[in-house]
Amino acid sequence: MSRVCELTGKGPITGNKVSHANNKSRRRFLPNLNDVTLISDVLGQSYKLRVSAAGLRSVDHRGGLDAYLGKAKDAELSDKALKIKKAIAKAQAPA
């Protein structure tokens, strides 16, 4: 399982571990990923996604999974999230 958020595309970054003596060695900063179940109001279905804590806050701030995916860029979404986005767009098209 990759350590990348499925909604925001956030992944590991690198930096320095700095000791008290100011010695520097390389380390990785991993995103705070959580396995969550998000519900699509339009489709009436729930989806299991691996989302960062910041991404989950963004979903809540925008008003749910459907609103978030509607405004999200395709480049930062995972394949699974892209399928959900297209299904939502297809369900909303005739309405």
C-alpha cells in the first residue's frame, strides 16, 4: 500500500533529522493517513479511501465527498477517486 493520500495526492517528503548537537541526517516525513469510509450523497453509496487528516478536513470544509471531488483536480486524485468523481458527474448530468 503506497503512502499517498487518495484525495489530495500528499505523499512522503524528505528533510533533516537535527540532533541537539546540530548533527544532520536524512529522514522521511510521512503523511498522517487514515482509512476512512466516505459517503456519496448523489450515488447513495459508501467508499473506503486512504485519506490524510488534512484531506479529511478539506472534505468536511467543502461540504462532503461529492462537493470535494467536483472541485478537485484530476492530477492529484487516485484512480479510485477518479472513478468515483466520474460516476458522480454522470449521475448529476441528467438532473
